[in-house]
Amino acid sequence: MKILAMAVLVLALSGTAARAADPRYPNWPCTQAKVPEISLAAVWAGPALDDAETKWKNDTKVTALVAKLSARKTSMDEAEKSVKDFLAASSTDKSTNAKLLFAGLFDTLNAQRSQVMAGLERVSRKQREAADKIREETIQLQALQGATPRDEAKVEALGNELIWKTRIFEDRNKVVRFVCEVPTTIDQRLFALGRVIQQEME
């Protein structure tokens, strides 16, 4: 009965791993829709960024601030205060610096987001492979249990291995569910900081 219950669990888990919400992205494991990139128009209603999209990396103050603002360990309150302090000190160059800062945030957070999403899809592929392997080994174990004579050492070894693999599979699924929230969090951070930058420009 224990093995049968494990087999049912594995089949359910493998079904979860294989199911994609959007057929265009078969390896996307999240219930949230996959949006490959953040659209500039969705997060920026300010003036055209023009050459700021390429020049922001040449400004050491901007690159340092972008790194700080993009880090998830930086609270939103601290990030918004840093934006205001930076632009308040910009005086005559406020508009230019605001565009450089947002261009840097847009590039950096989009790249972060892409890395997280690629990682999720890699794990999803591995989970599908792991589910297939667990299912195969469950069938092997059932065959060993029904064999005559029964090799208790093999039954125990394969049974223990299956329990271990199933636990790893479940743990990874929990991590995936948590990480699925990260792209949305990045979207929200970029939108909120873009709004603060635009307000400070006015």
C-alpha cells in the first residue's frame, strides 16, 4: 500500500510538472502568465529616454545607484528616498539624470527578470525528467516486490532511493512556487521607481 500511495503521488507530481498554463511556453512552471520582457511603455510615461538607454553605464554615480535600487534587499522606502535624494542634488541636470537612472533600472531589472525566468524554466525541465525517473523506478520497485523469490535488499535500497528522490522533487516544487513570485515583484519595483522618478522630474 505504501508503494502504491507513492506511485499515485509521483504520477500527480509529474502531472503538475508537465502541465503548462500557456502552450507557447511548455517549460514555464508558474500559474502567472509568462511575459518575456517588460514593455517600456508599461512602466514609463515620462519623456523619451533617447541616448540615455546606452549612456547610463558611463555615469559611475548612476551605475552605483542602479545597483543599489535593483537589489531586492534594498527596501522600497529606502530605494524611493535614494531616488529623491539623488535627483534633488542634480539641480540643472535633473531631467538628464532622471532619464539615465530610469534607463539603467529598466535595463538591469529586465535582465534580472530574464535570468530568474530562464532559471525557472531550467528547473521545470529537470522536474519533468525527475518525475519520469521516479515513475520508472516506482514501476521497477513494484516488480521487485512481486518477484519470487523476493530480494529484500534490492527492495529496501530502491524504496529508500525513491523516498529520497520524491522528497527532493517536492522541495523543488515548493521553491519554484516561491520563485514564481519574483518576476512580478521586479515588475512592481520598476513601475514604482519609475513613477517616483517621473514625479521628481515634474
